[in-house]
Amino acid sequence: MSLKNKKAIIIGCGIVGPSLGIALKHVGINSKIFESSKSTPDFGILSFTSNAISALKALDMFESFQTNSTPGTCFYKHSGKILKTPNFFQELKKHNINDGITIFRSHLIQVLKDKAISNGIQINFGKKLVDIQEEPDKIIANFTDGTNAEGDFLIGCDGPFSKTRNIILPNSPSPTYTGNIWTGVDLGIYTKFDLVPNAFHMTFGKKAYSGTLTFSDKHTVWWTNVPCSENDLHKFNEMSAEDWTTKLIELHKDDHPRMVDSIREGKNKHVRIPLYDIPHLPTWHKNTVCLIGDAAHATSPYVGQGAAMAMEDAVILAMCLRDIPDVNDAFTKFEKLRKKRTEKIVKTSQQSGKFMTASNPFKQALRNLLLPVTISASIKKLNWIFSYKLDWSEKIK
Ligand SMILES: Cc1cc2nc3c(=O)[nH]c(=O)nc-3n(C[C@H](O)[C@H](O)[C@H](O)COP(=O)(O)OP(=O)(O)OC[C@H]3O[C@@H](n4cnc5c(N)ncnc54)[C@H](O)[C@@H]3O)c2cc1C
């Protein structure tokens, strides 16, 4: 018996939702996607290392982004003095790992959605999951607008604050706040900074860790990590755009003028995203419902792996559903194949975040001293993340 004639309900059309729809289609399973919002998120960029590129290739999508190569990363002290580190991507190459690419989040999601639609997958917007009913022969997803959808199994692709997770695993741990709010701005075509294009320019500011990326056409984005206690989160989120801009200027006033220039240039347009992760859930599935992507293992962005893991999940879950005739067994196998890796990446990102965003001056000095000499070894140590390859021809048993 195969699951080929079964119908999947996918909740969420961020990164992993449409990726899963495409991967399921690849193995002959039809799905429908239900997304709460009506628009595509329009913030930030995503850096993809070779494991994410392997997932894009498996989804037959790499060609859309092939030209987005980002061959370098430079690190700077707060003053703008460059830290003489070996080139990150050159180091990766030494370990036979391809170049990285950088993609605007909104572009990636648009391309994923277009591909899903061209594969015949229906995407329904403005459908916010509120409840799930499991019956012996079907599963029903109920939405806040009073409508519902029926299928044979349901996959929660609804991000770190997953409603699907709350419904099937009500006692599971909540996402953990990391202590930083990510904020940034798209400066558009911006010629003021004379930075090497297509490279990440990361600055260890006195009070915040910040980045600038300029593409070859001078399209420039800037972002920073604002330290904030959990108690102050509400206050910071509620701050007016003007007050937020003032706060950012204050945060970076002792750093290289590029920071304050970026803040002023993007005045009042800075997106604010409190960063959460999910280091561990006791399980990812129950009966005919399973969680993938950030809903199962949200991570902080310090090793740039959340979307990569999400797309890896999509391909592996589709392979499990292709090769294992029982949905629940397929979910069990999927969790077994993915949990160890994803939990280890979440932990690695936590550690990297602590190192990169250190606020104690002694730790900052030590980091600036150590980074140039340890980066090669660190990349080698992280090879297990980047060298992960997906192969449709592999049989899942
Ligand atoms: C600042 C930042 C930088 C990052 N940089 C990188 C990077 O460089 N590389 C990388 O690989 N990863 C990066 N990530 C991580 C990456 O963005 C996430 O891991 C990825 O978005 C996870 O995809 P997802 O589809 O699981 O969740 P999401 O992208 O969060 O999508 C979930 C979707 O579900 C929808 N939804 C939520 N609730 C409901 C509901 N009740 N009903 C219906 N729909 C619902 C949401 O509207 C959303 O569209 C970064 C993250 C951040 C915050």
C-alpha cells in the first residue's frame, strides 16, 4: 500500500509549507496549503550554505538563485578596523563545500509559492488554523473564518508559535526567548559605503552585533541585534518608530559611522523581530499530525540554518511518506532521522550567538583576539552542518 492517493493539509505558507507541497508532489502526494496572512513577509535576507543549496536542488529550484553568490564574510571591530580573519567561504571551499548564496526572504517565498502553484498546489490565504478534528477516516482543519478543510493527514508548517503544536502537544515547552531583537532595514540602491560587494560585513559593535550586505548592484541591507530582556520586550515592541530609531542610534553611537548612517537612512522603517528558539520538544507528531520547520525546531539565526533545516525537513518527510506505507510510522521515522541533527544545530546557534553578541568588554576583547585564529577550525568543526546532502534515490526503511 502506498500513500499516493492520500491528501495532505499543510498549515502555513512561509518557507517550509510550499517547500513541502513541492516535495510531496515530487513523490506523487497531493496537498493544499492554508496560510493565515494575506501577504508575503517582506524583511531580511537569508544566507544559504551548501546544505540549503542541496535542498534547493532537490526541490528543483536552485536555478532561480544560482547567480546570488556571496563569496565572503569580513569581520570588523566596533571602530570599523577589520579583523584579519580567513575568508569564510574560501575556508568552506577547502572542505569541498560550495559557495554560499544570499536570497531576499520575500523573493524566496514568492518563488516557492509560484513553483507550488505551477505544480497544481492550491494555496489559500487568510486561513488561520484554530482547531483540528481527527476522525477515524479523515482529519479536519478549522479556520477562524468558519471554513474548514479535510484531508488524510496534516503537517504544521506554522512557524515558531505554531497553533498546530499547541493543539496536538498542548504541554510542550514554549519557544525560548534568546535575549535579542533582530532589527534591520533595506536601504535599496545605496552607494555611500565603499564595501566589497556580495560579502557579509559583520561589525562587533560596542553594544550590538551588526551586519551590512551590499550586492553587486549596490542594493544594500543593514541589520543589528538589539539586546533586550524578556521583561522589556513588550515595551520595545510598542515603541514608536521614531523612538526605536533614536534607540538604535544610541546603541551604535560609539561604533563605525556606517551604523548610524544606515539607521538614519532607514529612519522609521526598521522591522523588529524578537528572536526565539525551540531547543527540544518531546515529540514532533501525534496520530496523523506532524510538525516541521520552525514549528518543530525554531533556531536563532547565528549559524544561518533555520530555513535550511526547514527545507531539508520538507524533502526528508516527503521521502518518508513515499517509502513507508503508514502515515504514523512515516512520521516516527521522520522524527528519528531529523531530531538529533536539528537539535544540535539549534544548540550550536545558541553558542555562536553568545560568542558573537557578547556584551562583556572582556569577552568582546577575547572574541576579537580569538576569532581570526579560530575561524578555520570552527568551520571545519561545523562541516557536519554544511556537508549534509539530500538524495531522492535513497530508500527510507
Ligand atoms: C532575522 C532572521 C534571520 C534569519 N536568517 C537565516 C539565514 O540566513 N539562513 C537560514 O537558513 N535561516 C535563517 N533564518 C531562519 C528562517 O527564517 C526560519 O527558520 C524559517 O523562516 C522557517 O520557516 P517556516 O516555514 O518553518 O516558518 P515561517 O517562515 O515562520 O512560516 C510560518 C508560516 O505559517 C503561518 N502561520 C502561522 N500561524 C498560522 C495559523 N494558525 N494558520 C495558518 N498559517 C499560520 C505564518 O503566517 C507563516 O507564513 C533567519 C530568521 C530570522 C528571524
